[in-house]
Amino acid sequence: MSAIELIDVAKSWGDTTALHAVRLRIEPATFCVLLGPSGCGKSTTLRIIAGLESASAGRVLIDGRDVGDLPPAQRGIAMVFQNYALFPHLSVADNITFGLAVRKMPASERAQRLEHAASLLGLGALLDRKPAQLSGGQQQRVALGRALVARAKVCLMDEPLSNLDAQLRQEMRRELRELQRQLGLTVVYVTHDQAEAMSMADQVVLLNQGRVEQAGAPRELYARPATTFAARFVGTPPMNLVALEGGRIAGSEVDTGLAGATLGVRPEAITLAADGMPAVVRSTEYLGADLVLRCAVGRETLLVRTEGRHVAKVGDAVHLRWAAEDTHAFDAEGRRLPSP
């Protein structure tokens, strides 16, 4: 068992508060992603779990044990950093086994763990090289290997793929996820990239200004965002959020039948129809498989993601339609209202 639990964890520096009484449970052998914009508290949360920062209040439990007073080395965790933190003068093999050597593990056991990690990560032919002789993806694998040989059941990752190009990031996302499942690791992964969160996570924890905005499975955050912040942060393009005036879209005669302050609808849920809500195309963005139209309705704007083969020009009059179940309503404070 490798469950992690945060109970009312807070962190402050003087008058600045980074975390506000965060409550969170991460189940064993799951992949949890801490997601949010810069400054939301995700890296601070990770560092508190690791023991690199101390909480101003609250408790951190790993396997049911309060680890608040334990140093990082005694928490049973491994950590992978954004900058890899490899020793340039050591070989790949020595970088991977450095921590084991410091703990004076017998050479035979070190060699066995090295062989296993190198086999998992495809590093067998690179063990004699120095970090400068490796690509970015290979350096990332070495950093992962160092975490794996520790045989910790909890692995903390702080934006580990941010230095890689887009194609390599996608490949490494898949490899990381397969590795986590294969080894039964409990992973806590920090990123600001919602594509990483949606494609890798069992549980996404969306943070906003030091508070948990919403936590749940990726599908839940996408399908039922708890707030307008969650609605806009998850999804590409982001959800349309349209101001309502007496149930009508602001500046128009289109009656939505909603009682809330804001209507939400995802661009991919909107279709172009022969009839429906009248709109005017203000701009287009061709993406190959998709075409994104920016359409004006009254004083509001709706993004529409349609097939790339569709042809539309600025100034075209169109009609928009979407199903009732694709409608989201939010109150004046940005909180989700029950489905109409």
C-alpha cells in the first residue's frame, strides 16, 4: 500500500499564502497529476509531500504514517526533477546507482538493480556514456532509472518532460504511464500542460491560487467542470463561457432557458446546422483535421470546432446547434449549477 493523504495542509511565508488547507487523498498504485497555472501551488504541494518544504499547518500521511517530521530520505519516495540533476562527470551507470552507492549497498545488489532498470528503460547500450553524450529523452530515462533503482513505491515528478520537444514528450508520456502500471507505482506528477494531465492521469487535481478547484478522473473534469475556472482550463480549445441576461445570450434575442449567469458549451459540441442559433463568422483557424470558427452571437463569441474540410469565410452567416446535455450552467460566482 502506498496511499498519500494531505489533511488541511497549508503553506505560508509571512503574509504570502501558497496553500490553503488542502485536503487530498491519492490511492495506491495510481497516477495523480497536480495541474494548474504557474503560481497555483502545485510544486509547493509536491515539495511538501517530498519533505523538501515543511507545511505551515496540516499533516502528510504516506501509507497511513505521518511523515511531517521525517526527512526526505526516510519517506520511502523517489523524485524526478525538471532539470534531470545528472552528474556530468559520471557515467550513465554511475548516475543511476549513485544513491545506492552512497547508502553502501553491496555491489552485487547495485548491479542487479541497474540491469533491471536499464532493461525497462532501454538504456543497456548507453551505460558507459556520460550525460553530455545523450539526447534529452535519454537523459530523462537516466533520471527515471535513478528513481527506479531506489525501489520506492511512491515517485514524485516535477514537470519532468518540459525540456523535451513535442513529439518526444508524447512518446515519454506513454512510456511513463506504461512503466507506472507495470511497476504498480504511486505517482504524483506536476504539470501545467492539461494534455499531459488528461492523457496520463487516473486522478487530476486542479489547483487555483493555492486551493483545490476540482479533483477527479480526467473524464469528470472534462464532462462536468465544477467551476468556470475548471471549464476553461481543461479542454482545447477551452469551453465557451457566454454571459446571460435574463436567460438570453447577452446582446441577442437568443433565449437559452437557463437561470444562471453563464452558459458553457464546448466548441466540439457545437455543430453547424441549416437552422438554429444565428451567428456570424468573425475569424477562422485551419488546423488540418479541424477548423475552428470564432462566431459572434450578440455581444458574445462562440468557438466552434468542426471538420477541417469545411469551408467558411469571415462574414459568413451560420446557424449553430448543440444538444441539451452539452449545456453547462454556472452561477455569478462561477460555480456549477445542476443540469437543467
